[in-house]
Amino acid sequence: MLEKTTRMNYLYDFYQSLLTPKQRSYMALYYLDDYSLGEIAEEYEVSRQAVYDNIKRTEAMLEEYEKKLLLFQKFQERQKLIKQLKQLVSQKYADDQQLLQMIESLEKLE
């Protein structure tokens, strides 16, 4: 469950601008603020089932966006490459401060 939550949080971060305000709100409350379906339903004066359906549809939309745009996958690949680059630099070029600073700058861009 934690893995799914983490994935949804990342997908939400990447694609939230493509969602409607209601979808953004439901997803933020459910995944970021850890509200229950019942608490969200109470807040919006709708049924728990309506909240559940909206969240499930939104999750499917986020997965579809990722399938087409691959922003999260590319992010993960960049993180992996940066980590490998840091290891290589620390082993072979540990005293090259300019190179280390460039890697840090790359990390901050993420």
C-alpha cells in the first residue's frame, strides 16, 4: 500500500495541473493529507461512494498520463543516473570540487 501511495503522490506532483480542481482536492486530501473516504465525503457533502469513484477514476487518469508522457519514469531514471555519477565521481574525482558542484546543481533541478 505504501508503494502505491508513494507512486500516486509522485504522479499527482507531475500531473496535477491536468486535473480538475475537484480531482486535485480529493487526491490531495486522500493521498497527501491522509483523509479517509468518509472524511472527504463529509467535507464535500457527497457520498463515500462518489469520493471513491472519483479517486479511482483520477488514479486511472494519472496512470494513463504517465503511460503516455513518462515524466515519472524519466525522473526515476535521472535520479538513478545522478546517483551513479556521484558514486563514480567520489571514487575517481573526489577532489574535483567543480564537478561535485555541478552534480549538486543537477540534483537541485529535480
